[in-house]
Amino acid sequence: MKITYRLDSNPNTYRQILELQAINARESTTPDIWKQEGFVTVRHTPELLDQIHGGYGHLVAHDGDQLAGYALVMLAGYAAEVPVLTPMFERIKTHIDPERTPGWSPYVAMGQVCVAKAYRGQGVFQGMYDHYRELLKHDFRSVITEVSSENPRSLRAHFRQGFTVMETRVGHNGTWLLVRWDFEPT
């Protein structure tokens, strides 16, 4: 296995992302699978994938031609395009003091992260985030995302990566942890 990482905005890659997303979508699985394997919440279209990254592309991990995982770049300016993520962006705003820019800003949002089942537990998740940081740290100081409390596998992986909890919120669709990983110490 030779995993390569890159930012990508190729329509063929989008097709692979959407296929992996469909397999791992919350509605395609069961609560038992959520606890063991995790799930993704948002379903995208090629057009939405092309828009939300704002010209950066999305971070993908490939094993040859096989998509091993993806980490979607989502800029805050596109929050309205994914309504289920709007509460996350609203909560992030409450952490920004209008008098002073926090040390973790500007930030980029993790629009979604997913590792194909055959590649789980092999460092692909960490590799994607490490490359995400290296490729984006010149423009952003941190990455922020929300993880469902019903997705313990994703929570564990994010905490192992070094994410810290900014806050916990309860919404109509469950309990969510707003987590942040700073690219450089603030």
C-alpha cells in the first residue's frame, strides 16, 4: 500500500468521493455500524463539491487509482450552501471576539472526512489531516469541524489527531462537539 495525498478538484475524483460518501452515509447504515465504523452526515453533489473548497480542491488519499479517503475543504463563505452545517458556522462565530482576532483564525472548516473501510486503522486519517495542515497552513491557522456524539470512531480519531473541544451543542439532530486543531501553537 502506497498512499499519496493531494488537493484535487477533478470531476473523476468527485465521482469517487460521492461513491464513498454514499456507502458511509448515515442513512445507508445502522446505529450499530455508526458505533463501529462511523458515518458521514452530508450528501454532496459534484457542483457543491466544486464550490465549497473555494479554489483549493479537496484533500484526497489514493492508493494507486483507488480512493482511500477524503477530507473536504470548506470555506466559511459557503456555509449557506450546506444548511445542515449552518449551526456549526454560527457557533464558530460566537467564539470570535469582534475586538480581537483569536489566534486560531483564519480557519478552514473540515466539510467532511471519510476513510474507506479497507484503509481504516492504517494511518490514512492522520495522513490526510497532516497533509491538510501542510497544504493549507499558509492561508489558515486551524481547522474546525463538528462531530456527532453518535460517531465515537470519528471522535476518537479527531482526539488522537490533537483536536480539542471548543463546545458541545444539542440540536434537533443530536449532540455535536465543535472541535478545533491548530496548525501551529497559538
